[in-house]
Amino acid sequence: MKAVGVIVEYNPFHNGHKYHLDETKRKTNPDCTIAVMSGNFLQRGEPALVSKWARTKMALEAGIDLVIELPYAFATQKAENFANGAISLLSALHCEEVCFGSENGTIDDFTSTVSFMKKNQQAYDHTTRQYLKEGYSYPKSASLAYSSLANHDTYVDLSKPNNILGYHYVKAIHDQKSSLKAETIMRTSAGYHDERFSHESIASATSIRKALFSAERDIKEIQNYLPQSTTKWLSAYFEEYKLFHRWEEYFTLLKYKLLTSSPSELANIYEAEEGIENRLLAFISESTSFQDFMEKIKTKRYTWTRLQRLCVHILTNTTKDQLKKINENPVATYIRLLGMSQKGQRFLNHVKKDVEIPILSKATGFSDDLFTLDQKAAQTYLAIFPEPLRTQLLRQEYAKPPIRFNEEQQIYL
Amino acid sequence: MKAVGVIVEYNPFHNGHKYHLDETKRKTNPDCTIAVMSGNFLQRGEPALVSKWARTKMALEAGIDLVIELPYAFATQKAENFANGAISLLSALHCEEVCFGSENGTIDDFTSTVSFMKKNQQAYDHTTRQYLKEGYSYPKSASLAYSSLANHDTYVDLSKPNNILGYHYVKAIHDQKSSLKAETIMRTSAGYHDERFSHESIASATSIRKALFSAERDIKEIQNYLPQSTTKWLSAYFEEYKLFHRWEEYFTLLKYKLLTSSPSELANIYEAEEGIENRLLAFISESTSFQDFMEKIKTKRYTWTRLQRLCVHILTNTTKDQLKKINENPVATYIRLLGMSQKGQRFLNHVKKDVEIPILSKATGFSDDLFTLDQKAAQTYLAIFPEPLRTQLLRQEYAKPPIRFNEEQQIYL
């Protein structure tokens, strides 16, 4: 059985994702599609809008066959670590291909860019450091360094967010000596960061979340941009839990955590560098919302995403020490199953004897360094619910088996 | 001007406190009465029912002239440290006498007990350790050791909670070579731990809090046991903030803090001894309330109070390291003024040139080891309020000047 993988957040699953999924199938003709999906917290340093379980259902109904969780330690990191974790999971599952969306759209460009960069690593690092010294943020410095070295006609434009991710997927495959074959699809319409609707059926997840968080919280207004299954599960989630998860819901906890921590304790948190923790401490007392706090601490040097990610690590109490070993060898040590179709189940049965890391159906009883961080992330994500719901959801988080979906009859088993 | 001090929690101020205050004045005939009052968290390991400001008003209207705060590092500790902090504050203020309530009622008994214990310290320590080894809690072991050494006809019965405190006040005066004179008043009626009403006008603070936390939350039902001023300020507090502070309000934060901490981080918390942190971690996930949690973790060895105090230190993130230096020399390094009558103001003007530690009217800008813990306690205490109220109250905590009360006209200035 040939499986093709996609690496996703589905926050939430929208028509752009559906287009990418359908194009992936058309281009690679797989027997099974696997989504490596972020869990409770996302790369941009935000809580996921709705639970991983609700997002798994959106994925299964849209045609994904197997949903596995990208561990916290990869999902909330910069593109390089994010890519390494995701690629290692697809490789471990004996997936044949990975297909990613990019602004570039030509896989050969990525391959040659990786080769070019391997050869020019020193010059690139040196130039990046120069730009950093001038006060640019890390992504900006890296992008400027790259521009000064590489010709955009020949190589991928790494100032574009999806090109950056794609570059790191191809590089991770190379570095991990994985047999995965990479493929790319050109992204159309909505840009990654677009906050406004500019296309009749495709909008960015950012603009969709923005609409959901508006005062009206009207799902109808955005349903043109969402598959019907997403609309259904978003509505069901809001009806059941009375909220969509966003930073503001966690601000009480973040402020409590910051105000009861010493500067030296905060300096131990992952991504707290160059005394930035002192800046956070200087402004948190007087901040009345997360938005207010972010606007106060934002500087030219630290991007919004970088600061949000730091806040996520503070919130989950993720220390430098805990990520040190994982970052030295950024590969997954287990496969956490979130959901599967009948086809996904058959694929799993087919490959599981050859999978060399544990496949977790339920997570009860399992324990390792990587998984400890997933647990803390889940405990933090659920901390905003009132009791006894919080305890029930926490119990489900570990005891719940993967969601099983019969894709022919479109029913859950 | 002669001042007499009382050491109190006033949680809340009730008729028993009024009786003690009136008897203190009758017995010592002071020009000014000073209350050293615990702030946000109390010796039994609980948040104060209402803010220090509301409790200060209750004290001023009941006849106290000067209210100063007992710092967190003393207020939430065992009798010995609690007493040392409080006595050091009264001494620093050049107060002449301290008058405490006790089950014994005769000051000479306390003096001779302290002398006796000084002579028999070794035997007492040895016997206490023996009982500890048999699995008794520390207070029980200490009390049993003392019983086996001392004759209750001659010496104070240290199985009684107020006698224990009184003993430590007298001992602290001795150890600190303070010129404070100690006096005691026999406690009548309601026992310290009584949960039920057994006297027509005097009830324990425990039974009063219990009534306030009952489903009805009817202040009328308990007003026989409270001065009118207490009833007024309790009602006003509830009306303004819609709550009385109790552990259940902080359970969300405690659970979040425990679930995002590693065992080794928890082992650094003050009073986390003998691996008790592992017991807490084993039960917190499945606990749906503070009461539920406490019932799960309680053992014969660890008293309810001991466990609650540990939970307070976990909640405020107070580490062994932070208390080490303070416990080596348990004396106050500042005097935080919470409120004063005209008489209290005159006393303060009279003594202030001879006071050798800073007197803080506002706390903005001041900083030392002891005060850092008070700040964390305040930040934690206020963390349960919604924004922007939380930020406003936090700002007031530091910027607010002491409450000034004109006792003749019974008006605030």
C-alpha cells in the first residue's frame, strides 16, 4: 500500500486544505493519506482553536485516512525542528511520499536549494549573524542572508512562509537519510498571513479564526470557506464547551505564572534568550489582556510569533533543559494515533510489524521525555475548563482510543 | 506613649477578638493598640476570607489604632517562625507590651515553661524525633514529647493551639532579647477549632467561615457573633467582588501549577519534604476540587494544616532557597502600614525617628527578600479576579496609602 503524507495544523480545516489534499491525491495517487497534525499548541505559538479530536474528525471527513499527532516539542518550534519531527514520523510509518504546499511549486527547486545551502552553509551563517547584529529578527536575518547568496530565479524564495517549511522538509529528508519522496503543490489564492477574505471559497486559517473570534462569532459568515464537516464540528464544539480556544482564555494563567516566577526561573524557559524575560516581567503587571501584553513587549528584534511561542513555553513550563536532548536528535520516539478511516486501519495493519517506535492507541502508561511535554501541553490546554469537565477531558486525553471512521458510510465506529 | 500589641489574623474580626481586645486594654491600659495582622495567606495554609484592607477596616472600627502586616514568610509558617516575625515587628516599633490569648491564662506559667525548655532542649528534641519515627505528625510528636517531660500542673499544656503560640511569643522575646513585656488573657468559650456555634455571642472564626461558605452564604445568621463593623465590611466585600476567598477559588491555579511542574521542581518548594510532592502529583489529575484533593492526599503523618501550607507555597511558588536565609534570622526587615487611627498616627510620629527598619506607607519601589514573597502572595491572591479588576487591585496593593480612620468621628479620612 502506498501512503502519502501531509503535514498540517488544520486550525481549522478549510477549503484551502481540501484543495491541497485533493491535489495531493491527484498528483501522487496514494492508497492512503496520512496527516501529521499538531496537537494542542501550534507553531505560531497559539492554542489550537478546538481540540485535536474535533480537528481529527474534520480531517477524516475531508478524506484523510490516518491522523497522527506531531508532538509538542516539534509542533511549537521553528521550521527546522518542526520539519524534522514531522518527517521522522512519516518515515517511521513507512510512508512513501510527502506532499507540501508552497509558493514556489516546483520540487526540483527545493532539492537544488538544499544542495546549494549545504555547500554555502558557512557563508550563510556568517551573513545571518551580521543581520542579527544589525537588530533584525532571526527569520528576517536568515531571509536577507539567503537573498544575498542565492539567485531567486534558480533557487526557492525563502522569504515566503510555506517555502521555508518546504525547504526544511526536503532538508530533513536529506539529513535523516529518509527514503521519503518529496512533492509540492503550488498554493493558490489566500496568503498564509492574510487577515481578510479575498477569494470566493478559499481563505486563510488566520482570517477564518479572526471571524470566529469576532463579537458575532457567526459561523455562517465563514461557511463559504469551510467544508460542511468543519462547520459542523466547529458548531458542535462551541455548543458543547462554550468557547473556542485562544490566547485570551489563557491569559489569567500566563499572568499568574509570570508573576509568581523569579527572573532566574524564567531564564530557564525554552526560548527565553538575551534577558527577554525581564521585558516580560516589566510589563505583565499592568497588562489587562494578552493582546495588550503582546503590544507592550513587541520589539523590532522579536517577532510576534517568537514572543507568542515563548509565552506558550512559559505557560507549559517547558525548560531549555527539557528540550536540549530532543533538539540534539529531533526525531519522534512514538506515534500517537488520533484517528483513522477503514483504509487507514488497513495501512496500519500492513506496516505495523515494521514500525520501530511504539504506536500509541491509548497513551495511558506510556512515558518518555518527548511525551512528558505532550502531557504538560494537554494539561495546560485543558486548564481553562471548569471542574469536573477539566478532569474528564484530561482522563479522555490519555484513555481515549483513536477515532475510527467508516469513510464509505461516513459514520464513526 | 505606651503601646500594646496583639498578633492576629482577624479572619474575620469577631466578638471573641473584640473580647480579647477589650480585655487587653483593661489589663494593660495602653495609649495605643497595635495589631500585627497576617496578609493574604494565613497560618493554617488558607487564603484570607477578604482582603487585608477590608480586615484592616474591621480592626480599626473595633478599636485597634495601628494595623501592620505580618509578612508572608512568617504568617504562613509554624508557630516558631510566625511568633519570631510578629515579635520582631512589635519590638521594632518600640511597643511596650504584647498581650495574647491562651488556654492557660497565666503569664508566669509561660515564662517558666520557656526556662524549663531551654534547660531540657536536648531531651525534648530527642523524644520528639522518637515520636516522629513512630509516624506521628510533627505537632503531635512535639506535644507528646513535651508531655512526657513536663508536669502540666507547673508548666503550660502545649497540646492547646493558643498555648503553643503564646509559648513561642515568650520564647521569641527571650531569644531576640526584646524588651517587650508579655501578658496573657485566658480564652473563653469557643475553641480555636470549633466548627459549631456553642455560645450566644462568641464563635470561632472557623465556624464563622463555615457559615459564610455554606450554600446560603447568609451573613445575617452569623451576625450575633460579629461586631456590626465586620458584618458591614463582609457584606460590602461580597457585594463588590462577588466572592469570599477560599481554597476552592484557587484550585484551578493549584492544579495547573502542579500539573505543569516536574517532581524535581516541586521538591524545591518550601515544606516539600520526604517525597510528599510525589503523593501530590499522584492524586492531582483525578481531583475535581480542593476538598477532594486534600482528602486524597491526607495521611496520619501529614496534618491537614501542614498539607494546606505546602499547597500555599506551591501556589505562590515559594522555594526552600527563598526561605533559607529568612529562617536563619526570622525577623522583619520592614514595617508595612495597613491602617491607623488618629491615635495610631500620633504614636507613629512619636516613635518613627527611633525605628531602625523602613516604615512602608506605600510599597511602591521597595524591594528585599522578605518583601518579594509578599508581592508573590498578593499577585497570587488577586489572580482569581477578572481583568481589568485584577490589574487595578494589584496596582492598589502597592500604591495605596494606609487607611486613615478618625476614631472619634468614626469616619475614614
